[in-house]
Amino acid sequence: MMRKISRSGLLSALGVVLCLNVSAQEMPPAAVLVANAAVREMAPSVDVPGTVVSRYDARLASELSAKLESIAEVGTVVKKGDTVARLEALTFELLEMEAENRVRREQARVQFLRSEKDRLDQLALKNLSAKSQLDRTISDLAVAESDEAIARAQLGLAQIAMHVTEIRAPFDGIVTERLRSIGERLNVADEVIRLVDPNSLEVVARAPLNTVNFIDEGTQLELHNDFHRDQASVRTIVPFGNPQSHMYEVRLDVNPDIWTVGESVRLSMPTAEVKDVLTVPRDALVLRREGASVFKVKADMTVEQVNVITGLGDGEHIEVMGALNAGDRVVTRGAERLSTGMTVSSNRSQSNGAGNVATD
């Protein structure tokens, strides 16, 4: 009886296995996304904090003691030379009028003394004029000409005062802050309004001194935060380290279409020379308890699981060491359901600029 039961159970189990094999054979190939392993230049790096700032960020101040008459609203877009604030100008109009009349008075005096000098010169030719009177006229004329020059200078100062009653934008930008209100009495150098150019952005970062030898002006560095990732070009390096912090300053030009003034960013600074390494996309890594691996797609469209050791990282790519070569195709999406020997589909493929190949 026991022999019959065992034989029956064995036949049932065998039937289940056969059914599973048939089902497995009938399953369609898995659809995956693959990319090529490639050799890239990488270097070990350290992330340092930075801040996005505008190269043109000004707090415009009053050059006069006067009452504030008008001021632009926050958010106003202005061009270079546009008026962003205006001071009460009546006092300075009167000073300009006074200076203009002083110039006219001195001009009249100079004109009279020149005529007098010419008349005395003619009399002197006929010996009808005292030499002392001519000398005195010449002296008076010199003083009058000097007074006229001083009056003209005073008129210039009055005209400048009238000009600066209007505070003008020194560059294209946006009004970001009103520091005073209409009707307030201002003194010289009182800040009135803040203007920022949002199209001339840079990142200011302080990096460890051990990175200064591995970057130059024009070097492209990785820049990222929780919302954006981009590359930025080093504009200038200030190679003078702080003896307390052992840090130096670096500034990078950034794209104003991506970044905003005031954003905090992380900057990847190299700490050693660049070297060529074999890399795969980070999405290709399969992380399990026994370690990291990737699935390599072979010529017959079956996959092989390859154990790898990871190394340097650079954005979306990471260095791997294992039984891989440049040009090998690795699965970047759909690997979690694969095992060695499985077939993946390749009915339709499309390659993008990064070397990725999508297969259905």
C-alpha cells in the first residue's frame, strides 16, 4: 500500500515539474532596458557646500540728504539706466538756478574787464594811460576769470545733485527689496533699494586645500542638490587658503535657467588625478546580501549575472571591477526579476545619446 502511494505521489510531482517547465518555456522573454559599459575619466572627489549668487547684486543708496518721493515696487524688471527711486528735488533745483546765475554774473564781470583791458591797451599806445591802472585791470581780470571757473564748478555740482535725485539702475535686473518707504528722510549713503541681476549667476564655494591642484579655470565640475543636477565651469580660483579652516574659494558660472539666487548646492571637487575606469549606470547595479552584481546581456539575448566591486562614482555612472569589458550590454531596468540564463526580448531597440538601448 505504501509503495503504491509513493509511486502515485512521485508521478504527481513529476507532472507538476513538467507543467512548470512547459509554462516556463511558454513565458515570453522579459522586457528590459540596457546600456553599454564604457570607459570614462573619473577621479575621487569630495562634496563641498556652495551657494548660488548673482554677480550683480546691489543695494542702491542715496547720495543726498532729502525726502524719498517715489520707489519702484518689488518684482519690477528694470533696464540699465531706468529710475528705480526718486528724491524730492525742489531744493536742488533752486541751488542749480543760483549756480547758473552766479556763472552769468561772473561772465559779465569778465567780459567788462576784458573790454576795459583792451581800452587801456589802446590808451597805453598813446601814452595816455597810467601803467598802474592797466596792471590793476589785468589783475582784476585774472581774479574774475578764476571766480567764473569756480562758479562753473559750483554749477556742475548743482547739476550732479539734480541728476542723482533720481536713483538709476546700474545694470539690468529685478527689484528684490525696498529698504525705505516713501516720505522718509534720507541721509547720504542710506540704502534705499536692492537690485539683483538673475541672469548673471555663479556658485561660490569653499573647498579643501587638497583639491586646488586638481582643477583649473574652465574645469567642468558636477553640481547638484535635491532638485537639480548640472555641470558648471570654474570661472575663477582664489588660491589663498584660510590658515584656520584650510579652505580656499572657488567660483563657477552656472545656468540661470536651472538655478536660482540663494539656492544651496553641493559641488563635487576632485581629490586626485583623473584616471580611466570601466563604468556602468548606477541603475544597472543589483544590490543583494551577498554583494553587488549586474546582468550582462549576451549575443543570444540571454543574461548572465556578473558579480562586481564598485569604486568611484560620478553622477549617474559608477566604476565597476569584475568580468565585464567596455561595450558589454548590461540591464539597467527590469534586472530585479532576472536570473542567469533567462532570455530578454529585443524586438525593437532605440539608442540615445548616453548609449542606452531600450528593448521590448
